[in-house]
Amino acid sequence: MLQLKDLTLTVEGENGPHNILNDVSLTVEDKKFIVITGPNGGGKTTLAKVIMGLATPTAGQILWNGEDVTDLDIAQRAKKGISYGFQQPPRFKGMKVRDLLQIAAGRKLNHAEACSYLTKVGLCARDYVDRDVDTSLSGGEVKRIEIATVLAKDADLMIFDEPEAGIDLWSFAKLTETFRELHDRQEKTIIIISHQERIIKLADEIVLIAGGQIQHKGPAGDMYDKIMAQVVAGCNKLV
Amino acid sequence: MLNEIQKRILQEVADLANVPESGAVNIRSNGKKAFRRNTDNIIIESKSDKDGIDIHIKPFTKKENVHIPVVVTETDRHDVVYNDFFIGEGAEVKIVAGCGIHNCGDCDSSHDGIHTFHVGRNAKVTYVEKHYGEGEGTGKKILNPQTVLYLEEGASVTLETVQIKGVDDTKRYTKAVLGENAELVVQEKLLTHGEQYAESEMDVFLNGKDARTRVVSRSVAQDKSVQLFYPRVEGNAACFGHVACDAIIMGEAKVRAIPEITCNHVDAGLVHEAAIGKIAGEQILKLMTLGLTAEEAEEKILEGFLR
């Protein structure tokens, strides 16, 4: 179980201190599939980064399986079963797709194993497994490889930051199918930051974040229509 | 025969645990011939006018290897050797050279390998040269290779040079003259640390129609080491050339890259690029999310970059 308690992240802005996250508390039960959504600049990515250790909260506490991981670094959290898919993943000159997948899996992967992760994200595996993760790949390709590394890591908690960003329609369909399988297997806790209806509708629960705060949290069925009404109304708070 | 130090160096520079069981071999140790073996198609002969060997590879020799490693284990040894390769038409060979210096003394030890390749029509050569230094003495380990290549029509050479560890000072010069439809690929990998100095200068002349070259130099400069790259490509016919210098800089190191391209023909297409920078923070963070420590992540990034 993941518990976020009173998380605040304050930065110095031009007009003084500014809270990117403001007293955020959230409990995610084991093996639940949560989608975090909300307007741009609302704090979604920052919250995900704080959970992974990529950003440091000014105040608050993060408990993972009952253990306080607030002061652990990224690698320590990764070893405890937290993983993260970047919204804009980096490229690596000279590092092959297979290398990244093997680092993620923590062991040597045979050809079929490496390819299976790429197939899950809609890549024709044999064309990619021995390619460098460099500028010869498009942004969408790198993004799908990034998601494949999270799948290869097979952590108990998988966080994906806008996995749909930069991915074409055909690959997105395959990706949605993969997320649906993850959901249906109910073996992992999944947190996805997304604006995509097809991903949002997979969720057990939807969390709406705006202005650095959780505005609402609830079952997908109830929440989706409310969010749409809110989008139409042009306001951040659910009515 | 070779002692344990020599065997270890042989392993480092030529991936040989011992003398290979097949193929042509010439092992040079401390300025003298330590072992030689010819094959039906590859004849190695000592020069009569100066120190060095001539390697004759018969036309249409296929899939044979030549190993010519050099080992220096004496301090104050300054070895200069001239090796000339004559590769016959249509031959396909892999040549593994390389030099390792073990210097435990206070005086410098050096090896200057001056290699000239005459590559016949449609011959295909892969030349691998690995440099390595070790030893606790204060004497420097110095390697100054010169590689000169003449490629006839349709010839193809892949030049892989690697210097990863222990060489205090190196000045490399490479010159290649390409005829019609000839191809040269240069893959240079270099890592310097401490206060080491490395310089790599190159002249590639694309003289024949449809000649082409691709020069890729990747380096890592750590600590207070200094690196200088000066690859020059000249297009004198309808040809194509691409030069790329990529360097990762760390600590207080300094790297200077000056790729130069000259077109003397309207259909010569030459491109150069150079990039020097530190390891991107996002790369380390990404690998940390996969469970590596920052140090392990850095090591993996460098390992991939220099592969």
C-alpha cells in the first residue's frame, strides 16, 4: 500500500514561495489501478516524481508497504519495488535497447524475453532490440521503449507519466491493451498520469489534481462524467 | 616464450590468452620477435633495412586473421617499428594489432607503431588496434601510432582503435587515400584519466568517384586529462564523408575537437559534427529508477558510450 501524507513541495517563485504540491494526502491500496488527471501545471508530474524520489518534498511523508521511504534515494526506492516511466525519457548513445531492458530486469534476458517487452508496447521487437537508444529513434519510439523498461522491471508499484504522449494512434491502441491486461491481472499497483479517455476509463479510481491539491478522488464510473462536466464548465473544482 | 605479465597484456590488447592456434601471428616483445607463424596465404617477413615487418596477404584470401600484437615490459624501452601490409585483390581479412606497455620503472617507455596499408582492389579489411598501459612506476607509458592507408578501387577498410586504460601520452596520426568506390570506416574510442594526454589527428582524402568515409570518434575525458581531436576530410571527387566527434567530459578534464571538411569537387558531400558535454543528469536518474546507484549508472553510461 502506498500512503502519501501531507505532502507539500514549495519552490521560490518570482512573487515569493509557491506550492507546487499543497498538503497532498492519498492512499493507494495494493493492486489498484489509479489514474491521476487534471489540468496542465496542476502538480501531477511533480507528485509522481516525489513518489519515485526524483523530486524532494518540503514537508510530508511517503509510506510504501508501511515503511517510511521519504528519505530514501531513487535507487533505494527502485530496489523496494517502485518504478517510474518518464514523460520525456532520455536517450543513451551507445546503449542498446536490450541493455536497458536487461538493466531494468536486473538479469540477462534472452532474445525472446527482450522482444516480449517491446511487443507489449507495439514495437516490432526484432527491428529494435539491438538498436541504440539514441537520436536515430523517434520520440514516440523512445517513449515506448521507456514503457517497456518499466514493464521489464516488473516492480510492485509502476508509475507512468503520460504514457500516451508522443505515441501514434496505432501504437496507443496496443499500449491501452497492455494497460488493460495489467489491470485485469491485478498483480501490480499502477499509477498512471493521463489525459486520455481510454486510459482513464481503465482506472479503478481517478484522482483529480489541480492547483497542487487533490480536488477529488473516486471510482472511475462516477468521476469520469464529473470531470467532463468540469472541463466543459472550464473550472478546476468538481461541482 | 611469454611470461605471465606478457600474457596478461596480450589478453588486454589482442584478446589472446596465449598464442592463437591458427592464423598468421607475429608477437613482438621488448623490441624483438617473440613468435611468428605464417599461413599458406599470409606471409610475414622481417624488414632488412629497418625494424619491422612486411605482411603479404595473397589475393582472394578469405576469412583469415592476422595477429601482430606488441608487448613492452621494460622501463626506458623506446620501440619504433615499421609494419607494411600488402593486401591482395579481393582478400577479406581481419588484422588485430595493439600494443600494451607494462612499466614498473621510473623512466618512460614508448612504442611508435608506423603502419602502412596497401589495400588492393575490392579487398575488405578490418583492422583492430587496442592500446593499453599498466605498471606502478613513475615512468610514463607512451604510444604514438601512425596509420597510413592506400585504398584501391572498391577496397573497404574498417579501422577500430581503442585506448581505454593506462596510456599516459599518445599522439595518433591517421592518413587515408581512397580511390574509386573505396570505403573507410573509422571507429575511434578513447578514455583518458589522471593527467593523461591524447591527441588524434587524421587526414582522409576522398580522391576517387563514389569514395566514402565515416569517421566516428567517441571519447571520455576524466580527472585532469586533456584530449585533442583534429579529423580532416577532403573531397576531391563525387564522394561522401561524415565526421562525428562525441566526447563526455568529467572532472577538470579538457577536450578540444576541430573537425575540418574541405570540398574540392561540386559533387563532394561532406558533413561534420562535434559534441562535447558532461553525462546528462536525466540519464543517471533514469538508470537509478531501474535500481542502479548513481555510480553504477555512470559506469553503465560510459560503458555503452565507449562500446
